[in-house]
Amino acid sequence: SSVPGCYSGDCTILGCSAGGNVAAGATNIVLYGSNAGFNATTADNIVAIGATVALCMTTATDTVLIGTQAGRCIMTSAANVAVGAFTLFNECAGATNTAVGNCALLDQKGGGTNTAIGAEAGANITTGEGNVYLGYKAGCACTTQDHTFVVGNGTCDIVSGCFATGAINLVGALTIGVND
């Protein structure tokens, strides 16, 4: 499509209403899908692929969003990676987050440097920073914690800890190696 301020070498925009508000100054953006990056204005170095992905994008930079409604409310955030449906769904200002798995970091609204790998990992964290969630539903009880480490299996958080204090909590026995 022809978008004011975008040149063929800088922008690739395909899809119904994709990049609807791209403004002069936006560079290196790739938007594929219905409404992808719809409100994008001066975004830079963006890849948004999927239906309604990055729908409210304005000045986001250095971000990759792949999956239906991934980063749906991205607005002024930077350096985020979201792969999976509804990943970083509510994010509006957080930076340097990595979310891989459907609904990973679903409710985050301004948190930063969080890593969530697994479906629904860290799904309920809202503003926490520096957290690591690994596994299905890991850290689903967390909402605003900072610097936590959680490994989950969908039923409970098997290992949890705090990077700031070095405390580690285990559910059940810990077995390391072939012969314990």
C-alpha cells in the first residue's frame, strides 16, 4: 500500500487497515495482517505479523510481535519480543520484555525486562520488573513482583525465588543427577 512518509525500502505494509496511521518519520517497519500496527505513527525497526497485532502502536521501537493480538496495545514501548497469540496483549510502556507462548505476559502494563516462556507464563504480572517465568502458567499468582524466578508446570510453581535476596523455594523434593 502507499503510505505517506514511507518508502518501499523502509516499510512493508500488507493487510486490511494495516499501518493506517503511519506518519512521516516511521522507518524500517514490517506490518502484515488485518489491522497490524493500525495506529502506528513514528514507529522504528518494527516487525508486527498477525491479526490485530500492535493495534495501538504509536512510537514503539526495536520490537518484534508475531501472533494474533500480540502486543495489541503497544504504544511507546521499546525492545520487546512477543511470539504467540495474546502475548504482551496489554503492554503500553514497558521495555526489553521477552514473551514466548500463547498469553505469556498477557496483562503486563508497563513492566520491563521480564522474560516469560510458556503458555500463560507470567500472565497476571502487571507492572513487575526483572522477572523470569518458565513453563506453562509459571508465575500466574504473581502480579507486581520484581526480580522473581518461577518455574511452573500448570498446577503449581515448582521452583520460585528472588534474585534480590537469593532465596529459593521448592515444592517437593529436589532431585539432581541420576542417583540424587
